[in-house]
Amino acid sequence: MNRSPKKEKAEDMSGELRKAKRRIKALEAQLKNRTGNGFFFEELLDCSPTPTAILDFSSGKFREVNAAILPLFGHSRNELLKRKMINLSPELQPDGQKSRELLSSKLEVCRQNGEVSFCWEYLNSNNFSFPCKVRFSKLKNSESLLSVQIEDLRKRKAIDSLLSGTHERFDLLIKDLSEDLWVWDIASNPILPGEELDDILGYSRKELIRNLEFWKALIHPKDARRTLTLLQQTLGGKKDLFDADYRMRGKDGTYKWILTRGKVIERAETGQATKMLGFHADISKQKKAEESDRIKRNLEALTTSISTELINLPSHEIGEAIHNTIDKICKFFQMDRANLVLYDRERLKRTLLHEYINPKAKNKSPSWPEISDINPDSFLTKNLLLNKIITLDIREIPDSSVDLKTLLNTVGIKFLVGIPLTLAGRVVGAIGLNAERHRNEVRHKFEEFEIFHLRTIGEVISNALERKKKEEELHAERDLLAGIMDTSVAAITVLTPDGRISYANSSAERILGLSAENLKERTYNSVEWKSTSIDGGPWQPEDQPFLRVINSGEPVFDVRHAIEDGKGVRKYLSINGSPIKNDLGEVTSLVFLVTDITDSLLAERALKESEERLRLALNAANMGTWSWNLKEDSIHWSANTGHLFGISLDEFGGKSEHFFDLIHPDDLEKVRATVELSLSGKNDDFHIEHRIFHRDGTVHWMEGKGRVYREIDGDPIRMAGTFTDITDRKNAENELKASQLRFQAFYRFANEAILFLNPRTERILDTNPAFLNIFGFASEKEVQGVPAKSLFTVESWATVHTRLRSFESADNLELRTVRVDGTIFPAIGSIHFYNEKDSYIAAVSLLDTSAIQEVEELKMINNEISVRNKLIEMQKNELEETIEDLKRTQAQLIQSEKMAALGQLIAGIAHEINNPIGAIQASNQNLQECLVRFQTLLPEVQSIISRMPYEEMESFRNFLNQVRQIREHLAGIEERRVKKELIQEFEALGFQSPYMFADSLADMGFRTIPKEAVPFLKSERATTLLEYSSIESFFFTNTNTIQIAVDRVSKILYALKNFSHFDTGSTKIPASLQESIETVLTIYQNQLKKGIQVTKEYDDIPKILCYPDDLLHVWTNLIYNSLQAMDFRGRIRIRTYTQNEEVAVEINDSGPGIPENIREKIFQPFFTTKPPGEGSGLGLDIVHKIITKHSGRIEVESVPGSTTFRVFLPLLPAE
């Protein structure tokens, strides 16, 4: 059956359509298979002219190959995809290594480093080996695949072999390389063949003229003579190989580098060259890369030399060196001028420090005056102040920047580079590089590498300028210190190591009574001083503070002795001295602070005499002492004790039972229980009042006080104390109790009205029954809230009110008083004041004189009471005056000790305060500048955030949260290392400008790239957002610095206020022991940090009722004694805890310990182990008295290497 042509055509088209559908499905399956693996190789492979394949890491099989690789091996694509790379390699490589092991090692290097290149010998389909260069590279999105690029080295090796003349079969080489070689028939063509140069230079065959002049005209003038000379030497036989690289001008007018190699292969019988073989190659890219590398190396060397020079130069040479640096930069980049300016952002001024103008520049006038105004909103200045490096062609300047264009045209600048100088994140100036040529005419392109090194040089210059500034400030501070020393009220002297006085301030002249010139004529041991010890004895050489400092190399404190000043006046001095050492530890000079303590020493001696009078008074009080040896049960009495008990020492048996036999039976058990309580360790202090039978048959009251002394293991070994006959006091107390009972009876049953008032508030505190009856009140509740004023007429209340306000007692006041019902009656009134719980109370008595007989009786009673009150008042005043005298004496001594300690520490405290204040000042200035940058940038950042995608916005917000966390500031080598690592991370993530991003993150303290920041960093406006983040980081860093400094200063000032305050009040107040101890530690901080390890173990203990200023003296004395005992080197442990009904403070040091033979004497007045003149011996005596005043106790334990003082204070106030 015949088919029509149309039908046949339709059937053919249908068949083609079915084939196309099958092809599409096959391609879809292939695409799906590749998409499932997550990779697309077609574009990568098909677009590359280089033989390329994709290889599987684990199996070594080819996963994909491109068309360029097929002729190299002579296999089809399907054949290669079934093979492994090792199957295409010989068993051994040319160097003898096994191919399988060597390939495995190369794959592992690629897995570790990301890529590796090496030479390899392959086998083609004919089993012939051929050399190649292979490059393995890991694919970014896969851990299992790598890219393989192969370069066939056969032609290169053949050419090298041909030109070196080592190959015997030239005809085979020429055949293999015919398309890359030229053959020059010198006789027929007098010029080197140029056919291969056509494509390189862009000429057609017709355009390239074949004559010597045209060829010479294409060669760069600087290369022509050398190239032609080499050719003539090769043709003449002087050289075996013509090897020349030179530049030739292409059709477009640009020059390209050409490599030409050739060899004479035929010569005539006369020796003249007749035929030459060679090749041409375009090496422009290689030359350009070499030139780029050379420039980079030179720029790196320039950066290194500048950094080294500016870092190592002394400050006075930095200015000239910076000028030279600006000159070097300008010459290196072949610019026409370079300048260095500094900005004063507060006054909006620009200072031109230096400008270099190239001698070949057309315009040689300065860019700016030495000082000029700046506009922070101008295009150039605004970007520089935002810490941006500017590369700007005059043709790129916005039309709105008319002033900038005018300035550049005036100076003749067409292209400029601006590098901001930053310090601590703040722009302080700029470096400018200017050219009288446009951007495309400048040799250097100022790309990322150049920008990075220019910024580095800028940072080095900024740091050098800051170092110069700081050293100039240091010199100013030294001058200020010299001025302070000259005006100091304390005497300051400086001695040379041989003992001569080299400096003395004006106070030294006043205290020592000699002029500075006369002082410099003396030495530390001049006989004119007439030095003696503080008590007038000989002044031994080893006691001299100068010798102690020079021999030990350590400071001395409070060394006391006496001298005779230049006017012959005897003075007592306290000397603190310290050595000044060089870097080798050698003493170069010695500084001494001399204090005139003549007045305080005389006061101390007066106090000592007062203490001696007190001791005599105690003897006069007929007190007796006793000591009980618990191990032997033997009791020793003083003669006074025997007298108190009415028996002689011979009559007393000396045993504990003999003592107990003397005690009144009703008090015996109480005494035994008290003794047992002390021996058990619950209370080492012994105190009891009991009765005894005196030899004369009477009963006497005795007061016994004592203390238990224990061995190291805590066992009691001895008790010692005193006995006092308190019979008279007890009788007085009994009489007082009887008197109080009589007063209560009188108060309740008296006929006159008695009321007690607060003289300040005039509020009624209490009344007696007669008051209620006389004034008509039904009960005491009715009296509550009644004003005292309502009980008197206006005239009478004026009299009473005047007495209350003036605290003036009065008797027999004729008053008119008012009852509740309003009736007025006459009364005789009395007003007296007494002290109750630190408050004054007014006692008012009112006698109703309605009946004259009652008035007369009350007058008599009043007179009798007045007499008795005056007598009691006189006795009370005498007693209070005596007690106050003792308190004032003790308070003066405590305050004197505290002020002496404070004087020794004041220099260290001043240093501790100056450091944080300097930090606050610097941070405050930084914050002011930060605010200016913040206000400038904020509108732009808000606009960017409003247009950001959600993912980028969340990324930026999360990054800001991390930025606000305070991080350690990076500097020096560590900063450069972190920046380098960050640059590598950014490059790995595909960032185009890693240097700027790395600089910003390092400045904010980041050591790695936060994962949260990657999305927004890849956005178009990442630079602006990152700059805003830098401002926030800088802001929070400075506010944190200020807070730390303020806390430190507050702590020091709080401690100093507490330490110097002294309250002589007699009322205990609640106070924290930990705060009291911390005050002392803060005051001694400067001494503690130089060699003392302090361990604090504070339990949670409540506040106690105490005298805080007294306890402050206790901790000061104990801690300073520990520091002196350890020679200011060692360990101190301070512990607080509660024990039974007491709070304990334990201070332990690692000093040499207290010898056992003097341990019992340390609390005695005027006992000291310090050298003459260094201590008064009253410190621990006063400590003991203060603890006793608090109803507490103090213990001491000491062994070599450890001494512990424990202070026990009651948790509740004593009854």
C-alpha cells in the first residue's frame, strides 16, 4: 500500500518526537541523579578548556569528565567513568615511588589542606606513559568529591629537550610540536619569522609587515637593543641559544611581553647561520604577576621598615621619622604630594603636620595652611571621620561638593587617597596621597592589598604619635612631681648610695633647720646631727635607716630617733625610706620621708606617765594577784591577796581546797561551777563575785578576775588573775537599792503630783498616782497624748517652757496649774534633769498649795531632796569626769596610732585613686566622640534596617547583642594574629573584602566570626552596619571602664572615711565586722598587693552591737603587726564565724611566730619586740582593753611559721 508523502513525513516527525521524548527523560533522570547528589558539574566541566574531572575521595573513581580530557587518555567518556585514577597510572613513578601509595598520600593532603599540586606519569589507551602536572581541589559543598585538573607536559619537555640539544630525534620532536614552532630560513628571509606573533599582537597576516625596521619599531625602546644584541650573538655563534623576553606593541597600542627561544640548526661551510628553529610565547600574564608580586613584596618591606623604625625610636626622634615616612610613601606610590594632618574635633580645626611635594610636581604650593577649619559634613572629611579610606578621582566627586572640587583644582590634584588615622577606634587625623593625574593614569591601583598596608602604616603612625604624646605628658608629670616635692609639707630627702644628700625640699630645710646647700654638704651619719636613740641612748650604726635600706634593698617604716637641727633644737623624727633601683636591681638612690614627731612623742611620754600613775593607783586600791598551777594543784598568792583574806602566806596551804574552804557556803557551788566552766573551754575568762569569811570574823565581798592558759592541744595548764575587796561597793549597792525602794515608795505615795517629760518634745512620759488625783484624771490612759502645756496657765507655762529648753533645774517655782475640769489652782513646782539611756528626762513635781500646812510640809521635803540630789550629783560628776579623762586619753592614743598608719599609707592610696580617675577621664572623652559618630550614622542605619529582609535584620540584631557584651581588648602581636585568622575565615566564606571586616571584628574583641553575623555581613550595606556595631562596642567598653573605675574609687574613699573617722561616743551601735575588716584591707591594699597573699573566709554572721571605731583600731593593729612580722612578704588568712553565743574573728599569718618566753608579755603596756624607735609597745595593750570593753576576749596561738590571733565578741549586748 502506497503512503502519501504527507503521511510519511508525519510518521517521520512522530518518530523523531518519540526519540526526543526518550532523550528528554534520559536527561531528566541524569539531572535528577546529579541533583540528588547536590552538585552540577556540566557548566564547570564543559566550559573549561583544561582537561578536568571529578573524582571520588573514597573510591578514587571518576564521577565526571569533560571533553578536553578524552583525547589526553584516548578513552571514551564511559570508559573513563568506569575506571579509577590509579588504573591510568604505571606501577612506579619516574622517581621510583609506588603510584598507589603516593596517590593515597596526595589525596590525604588535599583532604587536610583543601588542595595540592604535583607531577604525575599517566598511561594512555596505547599503554604509553606521558608526564603531566595534576592539581587536586576539594569542592566547597562536598566532603566526598574533588576536582582534578591535568596539564600535559609533553610539549614543554619536548621543547626544553629540543632547545637544550639533548634529544637525538629532532625530526620526531618537530613533528610533534609543528604547530608551536617556527623555522627561520635566514638566507631567504632576513628577519625573524613573525607569523606566530599575529594572534598575540592582534594583527592580521596582511597587516604585519615583514621587515626589520617594522619589527624593531614594535619592540619597546628599552628592550630593543638588548634583544637584537642577543640575536646577533646567537647567529654569530657566541651563544648556543637565543632566549629573550621583551615587550612588543600590539595593534591596540598596548605592550605585551613576548618570550622567544630559538636555536641555530644549520650553518654554511663558512660558519654562517642558515636556519634557525624556535617558538614564541605570550608571557604578559606571568610578567604582570611577577611585577605585582614585586610591588607587594616592596610594599610589605616598606611597611615592616616603617613599623620597626617608629616602634624603636626614642620619642624625641619620632616627629622627624614620621616626616620621612610620609616622604617614603609618596615616593613609593609615585604620587605628586603627600601630607599628614591631625583633627581637633572639638574646635573643628585641622593641623598640617607635614607635607611632601614631589620636585617634579607642577604645583608646589601647600595643600592647606598650617591650621585651618574643617567642615565635618563635607564629602571628604565626613567619610574620613567615619574611618573610611577614600580613593577618589576628581571626576567622581558629587556635584554638591563644590568646595572640594575647587580646592583640588586650585592645587592641581586629579586623584587622591585618604587614609584615616585612628586611636582606640577614634579618628584623630589622616594621611593624604595626591596625584596630578587621573585614576587610570596612576601606576598603583590602590586595591585591597595596598589599602590594607596603608591602613597598617596609618595605625603605626597613630600609635607613634600617641606614644610621643604620652611620653611628653610623662615628662610633664615628672615636672609636676618635682613641683609637688618642692611644695610638700613633709620633709623629703634623696641620698646617693654612698650616703650623701643630693636633694632636699623646702620642708626638709624647715624641719632640719638647714638650707638645701648646707644639707647637701652632709651625709646620713654626719656628727653634726648628734643622733641618739629615741630615749637618749647611743644611736648604733646598724639602726641607721640608710644602712638598713642599702643593705637589705627593702623599704623601712617609722624608724624613730633624735637629732639636733641646724639651730641646736632637739627634735624627734620618724623616718620612712625606700630604695630606687634600675632595671638590674641595683640601688641608684634612696628616698626618705622625714616627719617631725616631737609633739606627738612628748604627748606619748605624758601618756606613759599617766599609765604609771594608774598602776600605782591599782596598788593603792589594795588589789591582790593569784596564780593557780593546774598540773600541780598549787596556788600562789601575792602578799596583798593574803592581806585581803586576813591570813598570812604561811598560813595558806596553797591548794585549791584550802581556797574553797575560805568561801561562804552559800557561794561555794557558784564559784566551783564558774571555775569548771572556764576550765572546760567554754569561757577562758574568769569573773565572779562571792563572799568569804575574814579572819576577823566578818563577811567580806570579793571580786575575782582571771584567765585560763592552755597548752597547744587545748589542755588547761594555769589560771591567773586578781582579787579585789568590793565590800564597800556592795554595801553602797545595797544602800542604793534601798534608796531606790524608798524612792519608789515616795513616788507612789507622795502627796505632790510628779510627772516625767521629754524636754525636747515636751511629751508626758510617766506620772504618779497623786498627779492623777490632783489634776482629775481617771486613769493613766487619759493622760496619754495630753500636751504638758495644757496643765499650766500661759504665764506659768512660759516659766516651765524656758527651763525645759535651757535644761536648767529649778526649785520652789510658784506656778498656776489647770485641772482637767478647767479649774486653776496654785502650786509650788520643781524641775530637775537626769540622764537615762543617753537621753535627758525632765522630772517635774507640783505641790498643791491650796492648804498652807501642806505647802510648808512639802517645802521641807523638797529642801531635803534638793540637798540629797546635789550631793549625789556632785559624786556622780566626779566619777564621770574621772572616767571621761581615761576615755579621752585612750581615744587620743588610738587616733594617734591610726593617723600614723594612715600617714604611711597615704602615698599608696593616692596612687590607687589616680589610676581609676585617669581611666574615667579617658573613657569620658571617648564617649563624647562616640556620641558624635553615633548621631551622624544613626539615621542611615535606621533607614537600612527598615529595608532589610527579616533574616538579615534578625542576624544584625543577634550580632548587636553579642557586641554589647564586654570582651578583652586585643593588641600587638595577638591582634595581628587574630586579624589574619579572621581574614582566612572570611576568604573561606567567599567574602570579597575580608580585610575591612576582619579589622572591625578584631577591634570589637571577636576572635572568630559569629555565625549569627554571616547573613547580614553578606548584605549590600554590611559596611555601614558593621561600622555602627563598632560604635556600640566602643560605647559599652568605655561605660564598663567608667563603672569599674567609679566602683574602685568609691571603695577606697569609703574605706578611707571609715578609717580616719573616730567616734568617742559611749553608745554601742550595730555594725558589720566584715565591712570593718574590709576597710582596713582596702587601706593597706598598696602594701598587700606587693607580696602578700590574702585569704578571706567569711561566714554569714549578723551585725553586732559594738564601738565600730574601736574595733577598726583592733583590726588595724593586728593586720599591720602581721605585715611587719612577715616583712611584708607572706600569707594572711582572715576568718569570721560564730561559736556558741559569740562571733569570732581569726587572723593568721605566716610570720616567724612569737617566742614562748615572751608570749605572756605581749599584752603588757610598753612591751615591744621591734627595734628602738619603731613601736610604742601600746598596740596590743590597747587592743586587749578594747576587747575587754566589748565584754569579749582575745587568744593567741603561735608556732614557727604560723601565728593566730582570735577575737571573740558577744552576739548580744551584755546584761
